Amino acid sequence: MASHVVNCVRFMRAIGPLTGVLTYFNLHRSRNGIARVASPTGDGVVHVRRGSTDANVFDQIFVMRDYDVRRFRQWKRVIQTYNDMVARGPKPLILDFGANTGLSARYLSHLFPGASIVAVEPEAGNFSMLQDNVRLHPNIRPVRAAISDLSGQVSITDPKAGNWAFRVRQVSVDDPDAVPAITVEQARAVAGDHQLFAVKVDIESAEKQLFASNTGWLDETAVLMIELHDWMLPWAGTSRTFFRALSGMDFDFVLAGETAMIFNWSVLLKDRS
């Protein structure tokens, strides 16, 4: 009971007294069914599975605001870069890897409404919810796939994990549970003509593979938002390739809850006159 009180108060402080109470109890009032709640960003309804980790994802994104770049001093340069991209064209592109049920894509669409977003998610149940949550947002394109440095086929290794904690392994193309693994370049191709602007990565330790090779796209990325998973797999070195990929770059590194924000100097400090 005490934890419910504390969490409800956090909701009230983040999204308003009445709205916070109603939203919190709508998400937690039963162990079953789909909660339909007004998005705190004011862009319609979001769907959340009660009794699952979906409520934690909602909390992380809309209450704790892990992806709210506006609270950092780097925001002025970020929004200047984004506005310049919008004005000059083509459209800025945001890649959401590990999109889960689409709440992160919805939030990033609120921050950057002129951007195209490609939301990549491999797990079937999450992907179905993702489709529901972005159906009325044509700038968000859902893709059922895993992201990697090389294309291939993968399957979910731990189907009983929480909805936000699925991991994948490489399999053969004839595996009945196979899902495509696509590269960053293949994900970008979904958007057509674009300027790469931001990338969000939360892929449950698969960052080890993503950053193993073919990381040239990092040079174009103004903002990288990533959750690392050394805490989940001790001594596996899941973040090692990520830090190696960054070693030749100049950047600011800022922590936002569980998310690391990487602000790329070569893009954000570029003379745009």
C-alpha cells in the first residue's frame, strides 16, 4: 500500500493532481485487460496492458521523463539543429530501437513533431501494442524486427521475461520463431529521404552486437539515447563495443535515469549559418 501511495504522488506531481490520480489507478486497478489513458503529452490515448511491465514503461517515459531532452543544458543546441533540419529539409529522422509498445516513439514525436520515426520491435505481443499506439500517428512507422550490425534472423530467448526485457539470439532462417534482424541502414531505408537526427536504443544487452561493426551512422546522429545492460549480465561486456564505437567522437555524456544521453559535438556544434 505504501508503495502505491508514493507512486501515485509521483504521478500527481508529474502530470497534475486529478489526472495523475486517475491515470495511476486506471493503470493499476486490476491485473487484467487493456487500460486506455490520455497521453500526458496531449496527443491522444495510449494503450497499456495492466498486470504487465507496460505500466513501468509508462512511468519511465511520462513520469520520470527519461527521454525529456529539454531538461538538459544541451537542449538549446538540440532544438536549433532540429529546427534547422526541418527548415532546410529533408525531414529529420528518429530511429527507435527496442520500441516496445510505442510509448517512447509517441513521446519523441511530441518533442519533435516534424520528424519521421521508425520504431523497431521484435516481440509479437509488444509489436501488436505498438501498432495500436501509433495507428493515428502517420509519422511513426512500426517495423517488426530486431536491430543488429548485420542482417539475419533471430528469435526471442526468454519468452517468459517481462514485456520490457525480451532478449534475442541468432537462429537459422527456417526456425519457426524467426524474426528478421535488420541493420541501421535498413531501418533508415524505411523512412525514405531523410536526415538522421536522433537514435534511441533499449535492446536488452543486444547493444553488444549492434555496436560491434558498421557504426558510421553514429557520426550523423545528433543525439543518442541508450540504456546499457551490464547490470543485467555481469562480466558479459555488453557495453564494451558501445564505448569503443564512441572512442573517436567528441561528445557530452549525461545520465537521465536509466538512459545515457550522448550529444554529438560534430553535429550539434556545427556552424549552420
